Amino acid sequence: RGGSFQPEWVAVFTGICKHGWVAIGIQFMSTIESLKRQYTKCFKMLRETISVYDSDLWIDAEHFESPAWQIVYHLLYNANRYLSPSESTVVNWPKENKKLYKFFSKQSELTKEEINRNPYSKDEMLEYLAHIKDNMPSYLERMQPDNNCWPSWYDENQLEFQINNIRHIQHHIGQLNERLNNLIPFDYWWFGK
């Protein structure tokens, strides 16, 4: 890029001296690469969280308004859609069921019994997660950061919407981890690398 500064780059400055901060080394990483790294860490945390759930807790709809499998499905369904720069470019997962991503008590047209009749397995959710990870790079590479995001109910540009999507993923990972921690003490996974 000819050494010129691109506004979409993230600059990392390191070093300090007695006169204050100085740039000892400058490393540029594109916003797209930064987003890819953050999504990869989120997905790794989700995979680890799913792995801790036993089969009974995974489908427990008696003690919880929404069972773990449905929270994960909701998270993945929306993550896949919202990663895409436009509605027309969403790559649907072959086993997708559009009626199951909404939580039954809020927006779903299905009853709790209908939702839990055929729950997705942990393996199926890991398969869906792999599908999203495979499509994530091409989704992000087609993103136009300053353009409006495609869900009309959000007043955000595409870059801000990706940050919103990461927050949504982390919100539900936290929900799943809190549920686990109340029942089975375990160590949380925070992936910094």
C-alpha cells in the first residue's frame, strides 16, 4: 500500500522513555484481520463451553426457560446472519430451522414443548459453529465498514455491527457459563492469543 496510512488500519505503538511515549515499533493490522482474530477467540470460547455441558443439562427445559442447546442455536443462527455483509450473501447451514432461533417466551410462534421436541445435539451445534468459522473470512472480506448494516432495525455501520455481533456472542457465552458455574464449578476460558 505504498507506506501510506489507511484509516481502516489499527496501529499498535509500543515503548516509553523519560519524555513520554515514543513509537519504537509500529505494527499495522487491518480491521478485518482484527475482527477475524476476535471472532476466532469467541468461537473457541463457545466450543469449550459447549464441551462442558453434559447431555442432561444440554436439553434441560424443566429448570430453565430456554435450554442450553437453544441458547447456542440462537447465538449461532444470529452470528451467521450478522457476520454476512448483506442478507443475500448469508450461507445457510443445511440443518437450519428458522423457527427455533427465537426464545419461546419472547417471540417464538412455537410452544416450549414444540421447541424442545427435537433439540439439536452438541455435535450438531459444533458442526454449525464450524460452518460459520469456514464462512467468516469471506463474510468479513466483503464488508464495507462505513456502509449501513443490512438489518434495518439497527442504526449502525457494518463495522460497528460486527462489534455488536461479537458482544451478542459473548453475552450468550456468559449466560451459558453462569448457568454452568451455578451447577458445576469449572474454570472459565479466556483466550488472549
